[in-house]
Amino acid sequence: MIDVLVSGAAGNMGREVVKALNEADGLNCVGLFDQGAIPEQVIDLAPNAGVSDSLVDLFDQCSPDVMVDFTDAKAGNGNIVQAIQAGISTVIGTTGFSQEQVEEISSQASKCGIGVFMAPNFALGAVMLMQLASIASSHFDNAEIIELHHNHKKDAPSGTAIETARRMLDARGRPFSETTTEKFTLEGARGGVLGGLNVHSVRLPGLVAHQEVIFGGLGQTLSLRHDSTSRESFMPGVMLAVKNVKNLNGLVVGLEKLLFD
């Protein structure tokens, strides 16, 4: 049995994690942490779990094997470092970290000999999209990414879009050919640019997490799209990470490392 503490238990993703832990074999939710009030319906899913707005108190009270963090980059970085220093392996679903924050997490994980897992997206289909986009990147000189998320998402572009772009560029080994626009009647209409890839962010109520990569070539286009229509789509990946994180050495990034390696 793996004892798990959920950091960010009051949030939408935190609630789904608690629910998934409650239904998973071999996993036990022992702690619920959030700076805000945790709804009673979440607490009811883990009636024997400790509840607190202090991580240190929960570490002492619950002695978790693994912490799952779905908070935000500002708070999450401190939470994760605290967990690592307490000897607790961590699964990170929080996005929006700076490179410096990721390097700090990696350094702490290596220093303490703790397995830590981070993924920009825990949905199997999203990982497949990244893999397929990487393959196609060697054969098309022009591409753009459109990512669509709910209107409460704090960062843009999404971590998934940035990671997709980086993998495409790594597979290609050179920048994409950037399509120039002579006149802008509205600034920012072409989105942000990374290595010749235009990345567009959509934020609307009713969306969950969606991404499309469009390649353009002579007389043809290729579109790859993935849609998460509910947050349940992320839970198999999160549970896979929880079950494997203690076997990792230092920081490991990307669900494909658990699926394909």
C-alpha cells in the first residue's frame, strides 16, 4: 500500500486525484492539503485522511510515501522542495514553472536521493500527440500549434504546448520556417513564436484541455489533435506516476518515460 498526500486538494484537479486514489488498488489517501477550504465532499472521499493548511504538520501526522501536487507554480515550488527535503517522493502536475524552478527541484531531488516525477500532461492521448508531432516535424518545414483551455487556467501558452514545441524542434534539429506577415491590423494575432512555431492560446468557459498541431506542405496539410473532455482523462497517468515515482532516481520529466522506456 502506497500512502499518498494530495497538495491542492481543494482545486479541480486535486479533487479528481482524491477520487481516483479512493478507487485505485494499492493506493491510500492519507493527507489533504490546501491553503483554502477543502470541500466536505472531498474530505468524505478520504474520511481517514489528515486535513491541514500546513504541509509540515501533515508530513508529521500522516508520514506519506508520495505527495501529488496540483497547485500553482508560485506555491508549488515551495511545497515540492519541502516534500523532497522531508524524504517524500513527489508527482508534479502543476505547470508554469520557470527553468530556474525546475532546476531547483531537480537539484534538490538529486541531492536528497528522492524520486520526483513531472509531466506537462498526464493524458495518454496528449503524449501520443507529442510523439506523432515529433515524427512529422522532420518532414514538414512549417507548423503551428493551437492550444485551448478553460478560462481559469493561469498560464499561457500551456506547459503541454511548450513541451510539444520543444520536442518538435529537438526531433527536427533546426527551427521551422517562419511564415511572415507583412501587416498586423491587430497585434498578437499570430500568437507567440518558438523556433519558428507560432503558438496560439485560447481560453474559454466549457473547455478542459485541447491541443492541435497543424503542419503545412506543398499542396497539403496534416492536423493532429487531442481533446481532454474531462479531468478524468488525466487520472490513469497520475496513478501510474504515483505507483512508480519511488523507483525513480532524481527528477524525471514526461509521461512517455513511464510508458515507453
